[in-house]
Amino acid sequence: MTDTKERSGRRRTRRGEETRRQLIEACIDCLNERGYAGTSIEAVMSKAGISRGSVLNQFPTRLDLMTATIEAAMRGMMADTSARFARISDPVERLRRLCDLYWETQRLPVSAAVTEVLLAARWDTDLAAMLGRVTKEIEIELDAETRRRGEEAGVNDIEALVVHARMLILSLRGMTLELMFDPDRQIIHHALEEIRASHQAFCDRMLAD
């Protein structure tokens, strides 16, 4: 009898995890399609094709859903960047490609969802407090990854690299926001080329003997 109950509990846990994953993916889709204001519990429920009871069992409030979604989106961005890094064998080349790799990650739907929620947090204090808690842990992990990659490449000022990497992410996020309403704005594409050139000059300084 005990074994049967344990197996049933594991099945429920797996079902719960799958439901949670589907809801988070639906929430990311809704943020991209409807914006933050239009991403209600009802919209996510409809998108995922999951009953209200199952939704509320996983996420009792909209803020709970947003918290889980943004953490998953940020971790998805980190995983995407890491996978792109892993395809480059030379650590120095990885460092020199940092701007391009971040740019590719910033163009993902999960990145647009994060930007949408960041903008909404200007007016929603509860949302802003939630983002502060989530991003603090993510940023600690991000900085640790940057330090590790810098050490592998032989960078001579690791902390300068950490600041530079954050600057790249913030700058590129702003550019993706500009391109959301007009993807053909040439001034933004020219600015991206300037950032790429600036990054290469930074690498030259950081990799000098």
C-alpha cells in the first residue's frame, strides 16, 4: 500500500511540474502577444488550455505567476548564452564574441517578456519588489559566470569585465526595446556596430600582457 501511495505522489508531482511549465510558457507567450497589462490569469489559462483550479493550485495570484515566469525567463536567457558559449572552444574567442552572444540572447521571446515586466514594474510596487528579489540571485550567478569566463581567457582585470558585461546587457536590452516598434531603424543598427567595436577595444585592453 505504501509503495502505491508513493508512486501516486510522484505522478502527481510530475503532473504538477508539467502544469507549471506549461503555464510559465503560456505566460511568456502572453507577455509577448498582449503585454503585461493584458497578461491576466484568465489569458494564461486560456493560452495553456488548463482549468482555473489547476492554475490557482500552482499560482494562487497573478504576482506568483509573474514571479515564477520571470525567474524562469531569466534562467532561460542564462542557459541560452551558456549554450552559445559552449559551442566556441577557445576562451579568448568566447570573450570576444560576448557582445554578439548577448545580442542573440536578448532577441529571444523570453528576453522580450522580461523587458515587458521590467517596464511594468515602474508603476507596480509589488511587482518591483518581486523583481528585486528575483534579479538579485540571478545577477550574483551571472557575475560569477562572467568572472569564470574572464579567468579562462586570461583577462587582466576581472572586475572591470564584470562591469563591462553588465553594461553590454543593459545597452543591448535597450536596443531591443527600440527595435520592437521599428526593426528597421538604421541608427540603432549603427549603434550596435559601435558597441561591437567598443567591445573589441575593451578585449584588446583586457587581454594585453
